Amino acid sequence: MVNPFDPRTVLLAKHAQHVVLIHFPIALFLSGFLFDLAAQAKRGSFDAVAYYNVTLAAVFAVPTVISGVLAWHWQLEGRRIHGVLLLHILFAASATVLILATAFLHWLARRRQDRDWRRIRISLEALAAISIALAAHLGGFVSGVNSTF
């Protein structure tokens, strides 16, 4: 019998890391997007909070993608990707690219003290939020949480 409190059970499970890690970039990015929207109305510290949230989301997105690839490799033993899993990976990849792009635009705006990219950044953040929502929805089906009865 497996001990649920054994650190090796928690840390070395073949798929658990992705399921746990995915919540960090999602929460950080979506809250950063909301703070960026709030910064439109009032300047102040909302810009800084949005910057740090989106930057941390970009940092956490990298190990999350790696853990997702490892989960696919371990769970499906490298079989061909198709169906819902393929859609999940496509939306997750697009969300990751958009998160990284918006983090870069935040960094660029802070470095140059420039607000010219704000509309483009907000648009990319909205697209990333939609992509995150779709990837998360499909990920629920992949993991079995949203299974049909």
C-alpha cells in the first residue's frame, strides 16, 4: 500500500506535478490581467502589480509546460497525440506563448517608461485568458475531472 504522506509518493508521481503546477501561472496571469485592466482606469501601483503577476506567471509557465510534456510521455508512453489532448496542448501552447509575449511587453514598457504598447498588451492578455480557459476546460477532460457519465 502506498503511503499518501511519503514525500516520494507526492514528488515522484508520474502525472501529479502538472496538475499541481498549472494553477500558479493561471492564477497569476489572470490576476495580472485584471490589475492591468484596473491600471487603465487608475495609474498608480496597479501597473506594478500587473507587471509582477504576469512576470511570475511567465516564470511558472515554463516548468508547467515541461511537466505537461513529461505527463504525456509517462501516461501515454509517447503515443501519438490526437483528439482532446491535441486541442489541450495547442491551446496551452498558444497561452504560454501569449503569456511570455505579454510579460515581455510589460518588461519593455517598464524599461522604456512607455505606454504605447498598452492596447496591444491588453489585447494579447485577453487572447491569452481565452486560450487559458479553453486549455483548462479541455485539461479537465484529459485528466478525467470533466468526464461524461
